[in-house]
Amino acid sequence: MDLTNIASVAAITVICYLIAIGVKATKVNNKYIPVICGITGGLLGIVGMFVIPQYPTGDVINAAAVGIVSGLAATGANQVYKQLNTLNHQKEEEEK
């Protein structure tokens, strides 16, 4: 993967993150959010291969894999943010 073309992969992560926020606002159980992000990322990866001229992969399987990993990265990014927030609040409580 050429690192100069990483912006298209990052875009998939951002789109999946925004979709996850939207799903979280509905009555859908939160345990399905990683699955939704993975499927959405896979589909976006395949679409990206056909639409983006400098997409990092040239075949459907790798495009789907890149998309799935990017979609799941959106879920992981959200979890890192939540964990850091939790640690911050715990520190504040301990200092009081």
C-alpha cells in the first residue's frame, strides 16, 4: 500500500464513524455497531476501488479487506476515546 494514497482509506474510517454515531442515536442495539461498520467499510472499500483512481488496491478482495479494517478502525477509535475519557474522570475523582 502506497502511503501517499492513504487519504481514501482514512475517508472510509471517517464515514463509518459518522454512520456509527447515527446508528447509536437509533434503537439498534450497540453490539451491532462494529458489524455495521465492518460491512459498511467493506462496501465502501469496493466502491472506492472503482471510483478512486489512486485507490491502494487493485482487486475486489483486497479492497473489501481494506474497507472492513477501516470500518472496524472507526469502532476502535471510538473505544479509545471513551476509555481515555473514563480514565480522565477517574483521575479527577481521585484528586477530589
